[in-house]
Amino acid sequence: MNLSQRLTQPMLPRLTALSSLLFDDDWLDFALSKIDPVLSSSRIKARVLSRNLIADQMLLVTLEPNIHWHGFVPGQYVPLRVQIEGVWHERCYSPVSNPDHHKLQLVIKRHAHGRVSNWIHDHLREGDLVELGTAAGQFTLTKGESKPLLLIAGGSGITAIISLFEAALRQNPERSITLAYYAEHYGQMAFLETLQTLAATHQNAQLQLCVATEPRNDLDLQGRFSRQQLKGYCPDYARRICYVCGPAGLMQAVEHEYQQLNRMDQIYLEQFTLQHAPHSHHEKVRLNFARSQLQIESSQPTLLLAAESAGLKPKSACRMGICNTCSCTRISGKTRDLVTGLIDDTPQKVIRPCISEALSDVTLDL
């Protein structure tokens, strides 16, 4: 925190309250930015302190948020907003820093066609500013719970899982915890040294590495998740509370095991990618954008993509049904929610176009 922040931030709430009676938030933010760009009347801005590549295509970004940041609970996600070519984009990431520290650390994995992840890897630099949303999500530990834990991570899903692992050990160092980490190869595994140290220094903590390639030693396993594998490294998994974060295939396989046990109340899953519903037909339908007085035919997989392909620029951010920025009214027509699979044709229904597929002609209040 620089000198201007140290002088200004203690007085900022009172100055903002007084000024808000006279000026709007945009004007206040403009004025505050002349003192220091990270200052804001209400928005959570954060300065990039450092960026480090910690595994194959995984970038650790350390941020210093302003006074509007109120922290997170381990396992939650944080919306990160960046501006690319004049358009704001939002994605959600699990913090990997200690929740008691003011500095925030996020891991961004580069995806082959990821507009935001590629931009962050290629263009975000130390000293740059980003915006944050309020931490959210229910992928958290139950307070006071002491039952044994099974934590399963795949790829970048380790970000949420390591946060839970460290939090569980802080709460109860004697708690029995098994953490299984799956990846295509060792180069994709982040925080290995930290995980190995935690497992070695806590008698009841066990770390199991599983790679698709040839294992380095006899302790690691080869291959993808299976019931036989699970029984090998965690024989008592049926009585453990299970948290899973990773690719859809991994989460579905683990979920199936708990369904077979009739123990779905013991499993928690977290995902940040949109899983399209099966049998999506993507046939051409007629879309009517009422406020824009525009009609098109489209076979785009979501209403948001259809609107953008028609030249419209509706508000959007996360593009995966989390932030609700794109929400609008479906005046008429039938759509499918690509997250839940729910099909609905209720008139005048508020929907999220980023995760809505048109199953008939649709009219939107856009």
C-alpha cells in the first residue's frame, strides 16, 4: 500500500458517504483514481503484485485488493474481471492464499480457446489493475465437522482442493484426510512440494498422486480414476466426506461411486466450466430481440452467442451462469438450461442467455 492509500483509505468511507450525496459513483471513482488508480468508492480493485508460472500452463497471480475486499472462506471462488479490447470479461477462480492474509493469490490455467485465460497469461503484468467480485460458493468445510475427509482434485481443480486441505489441517491437525491428485503428467501438477510437506508433517494426512503417464516411483499410481484405484488408496472412502474438483469426467466418475453407495449427502462437487446438456440439437430457430427490433435465424448453442453473432452487445461477464450479468426476460419460447438440463417455456421468465439453448422460436427482451 503506497503513501496516498495509507493517507486516504482510513478516511475513504466517510468521504464517500458525504460525496455520494452530491456526486454519482462514476464521478467519485474518476476523482479517486487521480489520487491512486486502485481507490474506488465501492468497487473492489486490486493491483497485480507478481505473476509466476507454477506448473504447465498454470499462472499464480498475487493481488493486493483495496479496502472493499472482505476476504473469502477456503473453497469459495472469486470473480476476476479484466477489460479486453474495451469489453469487460469475468471468470471465477479459487483463491489459494491464506484467508487471514490481505494479499490474494489466484491460479489461472491457460485454455486452448480461453479468451480470458490466454489474455491474462500473455498481457497481464505487475502493476496492472483488475477488478474482483465478492467471494461466493458453497464448496466449503462444515464448521465443527470432524469426520474423515476424501479430497479429489484433477488438473487445475487442485486450487479449490488445496485451500480445503490447508483449512482442514488448520482447524484440526489430527483429522484423517486423504487427498488424491489426478493429472496427465507431473508437469501439470501445481503445489506438489507444499502438498508433500503437509502430508509428511501430519500423521493422518495422506497424499496420492495419479498420472496418466509412467509414474516416477512405486508410490504413485498410473491411469484414470476407478473404483479399484479408490479402494486401494482409500479403503474406507464410503464413510468419508468427499470433495471433488476437476474435469467433468473425473467428477462424474466419483459421483457415480457415491450414488452406488446411496451416500450423495457425503459428496460435494465444484466446477467452473459449462457442461453442455447431452443431445443439444442446435437446429436453426427464429430469434426475436424485442427492444432491438431485430429478428434472425440462428443455430448457435446459446442465446448469448446468437445475440452477439447478430451484432448485439448484451451485458455479460462469466459466460457460465454464475454472475447473472447477462440475465434478461424470455418473453416467449422454449429454452433449455445447459447447466441443469431443465426445459422451460414459461412466458416472461428471467433467464441467463449465456447458458440457455433455444429449443423453439424465442423472443427476448434485448
